[in-house]
Amino acid sequence: MKRRDFSKGMLALGLATPVVLTARGMSEGSEPTGEFFTEPARKLPIRKADVVVAGAGTGGVVAALAAAKQGARTVLIERKGYPGGTITEGGTALHSFFNLWKAFPGVEKRQVVRGIPQQIIDRLAAIGATSGHAEMDMGYNYDSVCTSIDTELYKLVTFQMLAEAGVFVCVNTLLTGAITQDGHIEGVIAESRSGREAIMADAFVDCTAYGDLAAFAGADFTEPNDYAVCNSIGVGNVDLEKLEAFLVENDALVQRATGRRYGMDDQVVRLQGTTARLPKEFHDAARSIGMSMVTTTVHDNYFMFIKLNLKMKEKATDRDAVARAELDLRRRQYKALELFRKFVPGCEKAFMARTAPMLNIRRARLIDCDYDISHEDVIEGRHFDDDVLTYGFHDSAPRLQIKDGGTYGIPYRALLPKGIDNLLLAGMMITSDHRAHMSTRNTVSCMAQGQAVGTAAALCSAERSTTRALPYRDLRETLERDGVYFEG
Ligand SMILES: Cc1cc2nc3c(=O)[nH]c(=O)nc-3n(C[C@H](O)[C@H](O)[C@H](O)COP(=O)(O)OP(=O)(O)OC[C@H]3O[C@@H](n4cnc5c(N)ncnc54)[C@H](O)[C@@H]3O)c2cc1C
């Protein structure tokens, strides 16, 4: 496509001239009036469970499976129509089930996350919905393996696993409140088209990424706003081999992994390029829309997760600022598509095959927990007396790597919000230090955290214990029995 045609296309969509939006939202007249309406009190029907897990995302799916595995009557509340969360919408690959052995000659290759997260991968593999643990053959200072998934089949497979485990899955249901007394959660309020109800339980797990349940229950939190938000696109009708050749020709290929793709082994499943070495017009345009050139895929004609990043000034919990960002990101997605069509051979007839239903965050609320994992804990590879998992990946590698290609542990107390005695957390809402968070927030860590908190919540319910009174020995033995790997 010629540059003039490209610009004409953007003009036709009204994308060349940014629309000016009002300060608060999309249209005039939406300002609050300053008056108030008092909602009348309502009687809500009550449902009872042993464990409630809020959010069926990366961590929540595993938490609910873990709780159900211990025999707990488990309710899982998810605002969307499917489980999966950011693992199906934001990340480019699952990082990482392994330590960074390839970057450290002589270091043993270890699969450090196993248990339920690996069982999910096994189920995906059985239907050809994952690359498997694909090894990097280039750029392995960043990671030794990456695990790519078919995101749509991930939703199906995990939904099936939850149903088989007997989890009561409430999709299209929003968690809207907590019923608390003296630092103890009695129940949560959930709202769907079937109405509003109270779900009472012994133990609760917050895997909402935003820390909604913890915030409703009165936990202390901050909102660091230290990352860009993103809505990535899946680009269809493209040629992966031609993309690789394009990156190689421009000396721009920095990472490559091979694994299973469309039923065939030893296929390219991950490519990362640096736009700095691509034609200037491409590079400048890519930078202006926060686009990165990294994809993993399990399909022949598909680039997964081309990221469009936007750094918001406001917090990701500000509805009206988020509305503006949602529109801005969708404009960026269109521009990205046009760039692929214009510059990348094999992409002339590319189309946008998927977008996320809403923008993805890397962090919103940071919940104040009994222990705050530090940068030193991560890179020094520290383990704790109350480790609940082992992890060995850092997203800032090769700049920041865990010492000697080793691992660190996440202690149980890092998942306990201060001041509440029956709530556990898993996912991106823990760890205040940005550099440490660049490790703990990654998908496979969130999954492993999910197994820890789901198991702990079920044990708390069974033993009529608060989270802090739960004997660590019981938790550790149960996790080990269920396949969790420990080095501490
Ligand atoms: C753009 C981007 C790229 C990334 N790239 C990578 C990568 O390449 N590799 C990697 O390993 N990690 C990556 N990450 C990080 C990783 O994907 C996330 O940190 C991780 O998936 C978060 O898991 P989670 O369980 O905390 O949250 P989520 O997976 O987001 O789950 C939260 C769930 O809670 C639900 N929910 C929220 N509020 C409510 C409510 N009130 N009621 C009911 N349900 C609710 C949501 O709908 C969602 O399903 C990336 C993240 C982003 C945003």
C-alpha cells in the first residue's frame, strides 16, 4: 500500500485527526450533579460455600481448582463470560515454568512450577492448544523457554476443568461488595442478571487483579500507576516465516523459540524483533502507538498479542479515564494493522482476528500484605521458611536476572492482606517494588500463587482456622502432595 493510500484509509475512519474528548468522559453533560440518591435497603438471597474465589483469571482458575481438589465447596465469581483473564488477553507467552538455565552454562534445567498449572498445559497439549514448553534458540538471556497457548481453547479447557472439579462457576457475575465484621469477611455480594445475592463462606480468595474484594473488605492499598495499559491484537492471515525473514533481513530479530505449531514439532512459535532496526517510518509509527514486535503463536497464519501500550496519567480504576484510553487503544490497534499491511511481507491482507474485551492492566491496586517481597529477595534467589512456591523468571532479564539462574520462593505471608483474617490474594496485586513485581506478576507465578491460596483457603475452611493460624506444615504437605515443587 502506498503512503497516500494509507493516510486516506486513516482519514476515512476519522483516525488521522484525533477527536477531542471532554475532561471527564466521552460526552458533555455527564458531570455528577452533586446531589445524592439513597438506595433503599434490600433483602438478598443467601448462598453458602466453604471457599469463594473472586476472579476466574490467571490465578483464580488455579485457586478454584486447588480449593475444590481439597473437597471444599467452591464458588468462583467472574465478571466475563469465560475463565482465563489476562493470560488469554494480555501476555505474549506463559513465563516461565523453568529456571533461566540456558543463560548460565552448567546450570541444571529445572521445571520449577508444576502441579495444577502443568495439568492445565497437559490438557491443552492433548488438543494441540499449546506450543509446549518451547526452548529459545536465540535470545535466551531473556528466558530459556516460553509456553504459548491457544487463548480461545484455554478458556474452554479451563472451563471444563472447573466443571469437572465441581466448582460452582458464576460467569457474567460481578463481585460488588463484601460483608465484613471486625477484620473478618462473612460473605460477598455478587450481581448478575439473575439478581443480587450474598454468598457466605469460611475463606475468601481475591484474584480479581484489581484487588476489588480486598478493597471492599477494607484492606489498605495504594495505586502505584507504574505501568502502561494495553490492548493487544491477534493478527490473522499473515505469514510467520515471512515475518521472520523480514526481521532477519533488517538485522532486527532478537529472540526465537521453536515448539509445536499446528500439530508439527520444531516450528517457530516465538519471534521478537526490535523496531529500532526496522525502516524509520515503521519504527517511528510503532513507537507513537506503543507497539512492540513480539509474538508467540500456535497457529500457522496468526501473530498473537501484538501489543499496543498506553501510559495513562490517571489510575486504571478511574472509569472515565479508562474510557478515553479504551478508544485511544482501539485507534492504535487500527494503526498497527495498517503498519503490518504496509511494511511486513506476507501481511498485505492481514486482519484483526482478536482484541481484548477491555484494556489489560499490569497492576492496579497494590494490597498491603504481611510481607512485601523485595527486589533483593528476587534477584538474590531467597527462600523462606513459609515458601508456597518456587519461581525462576524475571521479566527484566537480561538486565535483571535471578542469581546464577536460580529460583526464589514466595512466602505464604506475602499473600495475606493485613487486617483481615480469612482473605488470601494471588496475582498482580502483591509486591510493591516495581523491579520485584516484574517477576512476581508473570503468568506462571500467578498460577502457582493460585494453587497456594486455593489450597490454603480450603484447609482454613476444613480446619476452622484463620489464615494466620493455619499450620504451615499442613499447607506445605498438601501442596507437595499435589505436585508443587520446592527448593527452599
Ligand atoms: C499487556 C500485558 C502483557 C503481558 N505479558 C506477559 C507475558 O508475556 N508473559 C507473562 O508471563 N506475563 C505477562 N503479563 C503479566 C500477566 O499476564 C498478568 O500479570 C497475569 O496474567 C495476571 O493474573 P491475575 O490472576 O492477577 O489477573 P487476571 O488474569 O487479569 O484475572 C483477573 C480476573 O478477575 C476478573 N474480575 C476482576 N474484577 C472482578 C469483579 N469485581 N468481579 C468478578 N470478576 C472480576 C477479571 O475479569 C479477570 O478474569 C502481561 C500482562 C499484560 C497486561
